[in-house]
Amino acid sequence: MLELAFVRRGEHTILSRRRFTHPLQALEPVRAEDGSLYLMMLNTSGGLVGGDRLKTTVEIGQDASAALITASAAKAYRTTGAPAIQEAVIRMGRGATLEYLPDHLIPHPGAVVHQSIRVEMAQGSRAIVYDSIAAGRIGRGERWAFRELRTETTLVRGTMPLYISRARITPELQPLNQLGWAQDFNYLASIVIVGETTDSGAAYEWPALGADLESALRQCTGVHGGVSEIGCGGSVVRFMAYRASDLSLATHILWDIARRFLLGRAAFELRKF
């Protein structure tokens, strides 16, 4: 269990509550040069095993803003029984800002993982939500060798769903070595960008953001993807990468574009060591 809460104090956001039990942990928050607050979440056990049930709950208060990151890619190990379950629920106050930027998940051969994130947004809140997976331990030549992976990403504002994405990948039941199943790409990722109005009250120009993101994707080496506008006021980027380095670079470039558009600020370097 990991519980976090952020509130606005004057010109800055502060961490007002932090509670956790093994194996989840959160380090001291760090303030970037532009004043942004980001916090690193850890799984101190080194990975997910069958039977794990890990839950993270985050509250971001009115007008507060926080970026949540992880120290490295998450590993999920082989299981012959129950799945490893990890879920995150994030509740946002009016005018709050969320940047959710965990590293990718690496499912090992035989792994069964069910993971979900639910973001409950209040009026005027904004979010950038990132999710990514590897096809397996690529360096060992293990592609699509896990048993099952279920993922779900949900963003709602009040009672209205803004974005829902569900996937279930079962390589044993449906081999993924044929045309149409990521081909030779080893990493799959998505970025959801949602907001109502700018700080000045103007409407966001989502087609302009889509054009910038599409242009960036075309220039990223080893990456292929596309951008879709969603009806609630937002954009979704989905892309694939050959190498982890390609994934990391493309993610940073796309985050920078999304951040400039949504918040009017450039992306900053995330210190993980």
C-alpha cells in the first residue's frame, strides 16, 4: 500500500501525506528548476510475483500539481498460480495537474500481470498519463513469452468517462509472431493528454497539438505511431519502439511537447540516481 497527498501552499505544491508498507515506498519529493514537484515511487522487492496485490492511492488537492515517476522499469516474474496485481487510483481537485510517468513494465516468461490506473478529475484539472510495456526481456531474446497481461487506463471527470483503454494479451493462446502483432517492435506505449481550458480560460487547440506530436513521431528514430483526438478535449498518442533507448527518447520528446502545450512549460530532466 502507498498513499500520497499533495496540496498547494502559496506558490508551490507540497507533499502533505506519505504512508506506505513494504514493498511499496516513496522517496522525498524533488523540486525541478521551474518549481515543479516530482516524486519517485519504488517497489523495493525488485519486482512483481504471483499473488502480489499492490495499490497506490494519490490525492492532488485544488490547484496543486505533481509529477509521479518510478526509479526504473518494473519487472514481473513467472507465476504458476495467482496473478500479480498492481493498481493506482488518483483523485484530483479543481484546477489540479497530474503528470504520471512510470517506466515501462517488463513481463518475464510465465508472468501473469493485471495492472490498472484510474484518474478521477475535477473541473479545470489537467493530466498527462503515460503507460508502456516491453514484449519481454528483449536482451535475452524473450519476446511475448509471458502468460497473460491485462492493462486498464481510465480517466473520468465527475461521472463522465473521458478515456477508457483496456487490453488483454495472452501469447500462449494467440501467438504474437505474425504480421499485425507489433511485428519487430519490442515496446508499446501510450500518452493521454487531457485538459479543459488554459490558465487564461481559452480553449485548447487540440488539432495543433496533434500536428506537433505527429511531426515529432515521424522524426524519432526506431519509433512508429500515431495521434488521435478524443471528444472530451484531449489527445492520445500510441507508439511502438524497437529499443528501450528509442522508447525513452521518444517519450521525453512527446512529454515535452505535451507539457508545453498543456502547462506552458518545458519538460525537465528527471533525476533518478
